[in-house]
Amino acid sequence: MRDLASNIAIRAVIAPAVVADNTAAVGSVIDRHGFDSLAYVIATGTLADADATFAVLLEESDASGSGFTAVADADLIGTEALAGFTYADDGAVRKLGYIGHKRYTRLTITPTGNSGSAPLAAVAVLGHASARPAS
């Protein structure tokens, strides 16, 4: 199938939410089984705090519930620093690709200096499905 929609799956990672403090938003664990590629998409809304920063961390594991460690830079397309954002990034969209060999990944966004309203969300885009159309 030549269309994109039949060759990818989208998974919710961090449901759209408003973060009002410095609590880390830990995303759902993503299982790459049946897919050869993975990218995360992070979107922000209007960020109210005038000095907040939001760091992005991607972790990987061979098990779904334990053993998560930070992904090596060589296994990323883009960088975690470029996927992060600040209070000035209203309505921004970032992406971070994963090319490692672990089956499970987990994305975390950690605010610093955030005391205002920070709407954000993240999804995983799984590509190169082994069975098409992908669900």
C-alpha cells in the first residue's frame, strides 16, 4: 500500500494535559513490536509561565515494565535538547526519532521553573509496519 495511513500506527503517549507545576509527565510505554521505525511528536499550547523550561528524556528497555535506561545519542534522530522547549515556544511541535534496537521506549517531559499553565501532549508514530494496513 502506497498511502502513509496504512503504513503507520499512532499511539497516545502523553494525553493532552495542562501542567501547572514541575511534576514530570511520564508517557505511556510504547511497544515497537511489528514496526521497524518510531518517532515521537510533542506539541505545546500557550505556555503561561515566563521562565519555564521543559526537558525531554527518551528511555528504552527490553521489558515493558522495568529496566528503562536513557537512550544513547547515537540511537536518536534529532536530540532530546532540540525536542525540549521553553516558555517562549507557544504552539510548538517537536519530533524525536528512535533507531535503537530495544522493543520498549518511554518518553518523559520534565518542567523546571513552571508555576503557570503549560498545555502539552505527545504521540508516538510507529512506521514500517510488518503487517499492513497497520491498525
